[in-house]
Amino acid sequence: MLRELRMAHLALVDEAVLPLDHGLTMLTGETGAGKSLVAGALSLLAGGKADPKLIREGEDLAWVEGVFDLEQNEAALAACAGLGVRVGSDGVLVLRRELRREGRGRVLINGLVSSQALLEDIGGRLVAIQSQDQQRQLARPAFAREFLDAALGLDSELAAVRAAVAAHQAAAAALAGRQREVDFARRQQEIWSYQHRELVEMRLRDGEVEQLDEDLAVGRNARGLLEAAGRALQDLSDGQPAADALLGSAEKALAPLEQTSARLGAALRLVRDAEEAVGEAAADLRRFVDGLDIDPTRLDEWEERRAQYQSLCRKYQRDVPGLIALREELAQQLERQRSSVDDLRVLEDGLKAAAVEAATAAAALRKSRRDGAPNVARRAAELIRPLALPDLELRFEIEPDLYASGPIELDGSRCRLTGNGADLVRLRVRTNRGEAPGEVGAIASGGERSRIWLGLSVLADRQAERPLLLFDEIDSGLGMDNARPVAALLARLAEGRQVICITHLATVAVKGERHWVVRKAARGRRTVLAVTEVTAEERVQEVARLLGGSVTSAGPPAAQVAYARELLARPATSPATGI
């Protein structure tokens, strides 16, 4: 609910603060006093168009601010959380709109600069302004459908449709995705087959390139390697003198002295270790020289094999492990392509089954709408006729939302399918006896549309989704007597919620739980607006003024004042509507 509405430098308003509460609040004032400015301020908080002309003369900045208490509004809190707007533990949300004469205005949500789009999303959930111009929504199929579903309480049917639609969309997406894969695979099959065959025939082995590089290095330098190994072997073992012979002679010289000197014993051990190492090195060199028999043909084979690896790595831009992985990937792609026909058939069957489920849910929803629509139309007409519409007739037309390429078939026709079903719902009205029913926008006047909307709102009121409602000109064209049922319905609609009504009729104003008056006043050379709450005797005087007749500087005539007291003392229930 809106706890407080504040504004400054807006049109004729210097500064104004309106504390508000649950229930029905009435706003009155003389013609031209600026009552609709409150509607304009709320429109700004709901994301409405900001006109710099609204800025008070002589000021560069105007602003309007709404302090909302969302503690008991779980739907609004969930919406804020979903939009990334943080609301404090106290549930307070402050929306502020600034208008500048030059440059762009600003939007602030809980003190943080935000966007108009976000303000429109959040503010539009918290404030609904029902002026004559906005009653055009009655002609929208979406409005008629939403009202009918709410009046019939079709939440479970709608939930079933939405679940079925989600399943159908998921099945369609899975099939479309697999079909794209299959189409791509078919185009790529020849390429994949060639690449896979090429990699298989190569008989790739991880580590083979490194072995080939080593073998080729040895083969290309065989003569030099033989000469170097031969010289080393000559020095170590086969030459005169050779290292092993010299070490043997040294060992013989030191062996008898091993026990006489620790240092000589240590030297002897080093000589023996060196003799052993030289022997092992000579044996390795001899094996290397004996085994180094390079066949030129084999060397060519190694060269060719290494070139094949190099060519494939360059072609596929991968190393050998990457080529092995690619070979496996291609094998899997080809296997998937071979099984794609079966996969598609399974997915197609799944989509058909999902379409049947969706059609069943949509058909159940359509039946509930068609079965319940006549009773809802009758109840709504009975509720609205006392609102100066004695000949009103309402009718709901429920037709298939035909679409040749629609995903489901209902009653022999292909239809569009959304989370709201497969129907077009239109509201047809007749306001005068003898006329043919037609669209509400073409048949009803602005005031009639407002009263029709009021009656429908009462019938389909949904506590969890209730924003603040502001009615402007709902009593337009009505007299005091035939406005009584309108006032009674407003009072009923305001039970447990917040409703503000701008009115010029006393019989409507007295139904409010609170009453605010907009007055013009002169301040120096300027005119300003003052918005004040009236209670007790002040309210009696304002209601008396609304009754009309001559009003002198001393106030309304005594008879009007007495009648005003009588109206304010009457109980809230209206005999005309039984509300």
C-alpha cells in the first residue's frame, strides 16, 4: 500500500504531503482546483510520461515521491526480488521521479538511480489509474480473458495449460536442435568419413613422432657417430695404452698398501670404481658400434612416416594426441549420424505426445470458460446495472485463436497455443435496449466504461495481486442518486485494499473512510494548491458544498449542511445494490 505521497513544485503545488492508509480515500475540490494533479503524480510513479510543463513556474526541478509498504504484499516483494530491487526488512519501498526543465529527469528507487523502464515495471504493479481514457483496455481480448479466468477461478486449469505448453516447447526445442545436428551431419558426412578414414589408416600412436625423431637423428649421423664411438672405445679399452689397463696397473700398485694407510685405501676404492665405470662405458660403446647398421631403405621409411605425421598435424592444426582425439570424435559423429533417424523419430513422437497433452489441457480450459462465461456475464450485469446502466447486457465470445501453422488442433482447427490457452475472449456489451451488442469501446461512453470496469473489478477481485487503485471521473455524467450504487461498489472494492477516488458528488464522497480536499489559494502574487484532509465539521462543510446550491462566504446553507450530516451518518450498505 501507499503510505505517503509527496510532491514539490509540481504545477501549482509548492509542497504537499498526503499520508494514506488502507480503504477508500475520497479526493474533492472545486472545478479547476487541480484534483487531477494527484492522478498525475501517481501516473509519474507508475512510469507515465513526464512533461517538463508540469514544473512550477520559476522552478527548475519538480519531484514526486511515493512511500510504499510492501510488508504484506508477497506478490510485489517477489516481483521486486525478480527485478533485482532490494527492499528492506521493514518492507518499505520509495519510488521517486524528478522532472527537470532542462536536461533529463531522474528515477530513484530506494535512493538509487534507476531507469524509467524499471520504474514502469514496479510502479505499474503498485499503482493502477482508472481514468476514462484507460478504460479502453476493456476492449482488449487479453482483458476479457484475464477477467473471465479470474472470475471463474481457473488457476488450476491455467497452471495445467502452462505446464503442458512448457513441455511442448521443450519437446519442440529438443527436436529442432536434433534436426539441426542431423542436417549439419548430413552435409558433413562425406567430409567426416574421409577424415576418419585418413586418420584410421595412419595408425596413429602417441609418442611415435618422438621415437622417429630420435631414430632419424641417429640414422642421419651414423658415420660420425661410428667414428666418435670407435675413438672413445679405443681410448677406454682397445688402445695401447687403454684406460682400463692403466687403471688395472694402478690397482695392483695400491692393493698391497690398503691396510697400511687409510688414505691409500680410499684412493684404491676410487680407482676400482673408475675401473668398473670404464668397463661399463666400453661395453655400451661396443654394443652401440655393433648395432649401428643403418639400412638406407629403412631411413627412407622413417623420413616418409615423419612427413606424414607433419602433414596431418599441419592440416588439422593439432598435435598427435589431438589427432587421436579427433579420430575418436569423428567416429562418434558418424555413429550419431547413423542413429539420427531413430533419434528423430523418438523426438517427433515425443512432440506429438506433448501436443496431445497441450491440446487436452487447452480443451479443458476452453470448456471451463464456455461453461462458466454465461453465469459470469449474468452476475456482472446484475452488479453493474444499478450503476446507471439499467439495460446493460454482457456477453463473452470465446473463439479459437486460429492459426494454420498452429501447434495443436482443437475442434477440428489448428490454433495458436500460449500459456493462456488457445482462445480469443472478447467482451460484448449492450447498454441500451434494442441495440445489438458490440465492443465496449464502441458502445459505451467513457463514464459507462469506468463503471463497467468497476463492477468487473469487484467481481474478479484478487487479493494477492491488488495494486493501489485510483478512479478519476468514475461518476462523470451521474447525478447524486444514481451515483449511490457506484459509491457502494467502490467501498466494497476498497475492503482490504487501497482505493482513491476523485469525485464531484456528495453521495460518493461520503463513502470514503478518509476525505482530502484540493483548494487553490493566493500566496503573494502566486496561486498555490493546498491538499488537506478534512474531518469532523470540516468534512461536513465540504460535503455540503458538493451538494450544490448557493454557497456564501458564511458557507453552505443550513439545509445543505444538515443533509450533509445525514449522508455522513448513513450506514455503508446501499439498499440499491445490497452491498
